[in-house]
Amino acid sequence: MDTTREVVIGPGFRIGGGAPLALIAGPCAIESQQHALEMAAALKEVTAAAGVPFIYKSSYDKANRTSVDSYRGLGLSAGLSVLQRVRQDIGVPVLSDVHEVEQVMAGAEVLDVLQIPAFLCRQTDLLLAAGRTGKPVNVKKGQFLAPWDMQHVARKIDTTANPGVMLTERGASFGYNNLVADMRSLAIMRSFGYPVVFDATHSVQLPGGAGSASSGQREFVPVLTRAAVGVGIDALFLEVHADPDRAPSDGPNMLKLADLPALLSQVVAIDAIVRQAA
């Protein structure tokens, strides 16, 4: 029996508590309104065919960049306006990062899920502000944290009486310019009772690996994805782009849109076996 909490994303959409495996996906950063609408529509079509509930993810501001010259997105106001159009026109829930307490209320007016970036996962005021909105909050585990330390992070949000906490594994620092995904962390964090998400694309990132930008090993995204679903998770997080090599942010670790249908087919099959055995 699944003992994780059930997080309500919207009407008929749940993550955890035995709900179907969900997908959080989209380009790393918002590039334009037209691009966001096209990507959201394409992802909705692919996930609907696979029978996988879908949340559109794209960042209005990528504040944690390697270089001051790195692309960050459209900014808070313009970016949230784009995500609102995606939500209305495409009819899918939307998720984006909030980096400062001052961004939280504006984000909560548009976003179905507020996401706390990994580097900010211990920022108490940010966690509490996000929790007090009542919106679901997805917290990415810091690359510097042990999985058991995330129970303290989650409990900060619990103090706001917000039941919608999700925890995401996105790899741990392993030497310089490298991350490693420890599959044990998924089981450890899930044992706390919170739905767990696996971020396969950031787990293959090589932070600062390209000198003035991060690099990545896109070819390992399917490998880690299959492994994580085999462990048992509640949702997948995949940054997806039609042409990652031309993307302004995180291209080397993003999955190609054309490769998503086959991967989802594998994931659905693996997830069914895991749930049957549980």
C-alpha cells in the first residue's frame, strides 16, 4: 500500500498516494510566448498518448547561472504572463521556480506548483512563504545535502499547514563539475511520506563543465530515468526541447522532444511492474 501523501495539483490531478506516475516537463527557460505554447502543445499531445498526467515546466528566470552573460529568461512579469497563456490556452498545470520571498505571491497567482531551486532548499523564509500560499511546493534537494536532511526542509513547509510538499532528487556534487544520482535517496526521501520526483535531466548536468557555462551528458537521461522509475517514484522531471543544441539554457542535458515518446513508453511499462510488486 502506498503511504505517501497525495498532493492535489488541480481537478482530477494528483501526485503521490498511489496516483499515476506524472511528468513535469518543458524547456529549461522561457524563450518566447510562441515557443512556450508550441512546446506545451507538443508535450500535451505526447503525454496524452502515453496516458501520463503532465505539468508544464519552464523558468521565467534562471537565477543560478554559471556566467553573468548566461541567458536567464524573460523575467518575472513577462514570464508569468507566458505561463498564464500556456495554462489557459493549452489547458495544463504550470510550474516554475521562485527565487526570492518577493516573487512568491506573484508566482502563486499563476503557478499551479511553486518550485524551490536546489541551491535555495534551506532558505527558511522562502520555504515558509511558499508554504503559506497553500499551493503545492516542489523542493529540489540541494546538490550539497544528504537525502535524510530533506525531512527537515519539508517540515519547515509543514509548519504552514500546507499538505502539498514534494521532494525532488537532482543529483549530488561528486568532485568538480560533476553530479551523481544516488538511487537510494529516492527510497530514503519517500520513506518520510512525501511524494518524490526524480529530475533526470539535471542529474546528468556537468555544472560549469563548459567553462563559462554548464555542460551535460544527455545520453544518460534515459538510463537514469528507467532506473529511478524502477526504484519507485511519484513523478518524473525532464527538461525537454525540440532542438536542445540550439537552446539558450541547459541544452547539453535536455532531452530531445522526438525521444520522449519512446522513453515514456518504457517508463509506463516499468512503473506498472513496480506498482504491481509493491
